[in-house]
Amino acid sequence: MGISKTEDFTKRQNEIATLMKALSHPARIAIIDYLLSVDTCICGDIVNELPLAQATVSQHLKELKNVGLIKGSIEGNAICYCINEKTFVKFQDYLSGIFKKIKVQACC
């Protein structure tokens, strides 16, 4: 494998790539879908929704939290997770810009 020269790209390009990489696993998409369907939840609730072991779900939650797609707060002995709206707005702005440019451009 070649070395990725991330320093050759803008901060925004690296941020969007990191978000897309985090969203590139179906289990993480399932977690996001579940979090969108409820206000907040604890990790145990997510484990009950997915056909994965608790440790695997925890790893996926960690990846989503590390890139800022979800937030987590400790309540008692549980961690409650929810969507991080700010990050999704940033991602939405990027994708909206792409779709606007696609509409404007003429194709062959």
C-alpha cells in the first residue's frame, strides 16, 4: 500500500474524508439510523438492536465518537449516546454543495 499524504490536502478535505471513512461500515450506519430514531440511548439499547457483540458495538461507537458524529455523556453507570448535530450539518453542507454543482454542470 502507498503512503497517504494527507498533509497535501486541505483541512476540510481531510475532515470530510475522515467522516466518510467512519460512515463506510454498515454497522455504523445502523447505529446512526438507530440514534436518529430515538432521542438518546445507552450502549445496551444499541447492542439489542444490532446482531453484534457488545464489544464490537462499543468499538463502532468509539469510531463514531472519535470523528465527532456522535456525542456521549455518562449518566450513572451508563453512557448515553446521541447524534452530534454540528458535525452532520458540516457534512450536509459539503454534500449539498456537491449536488448543487452537479445540477448546474452539463453532462455529455
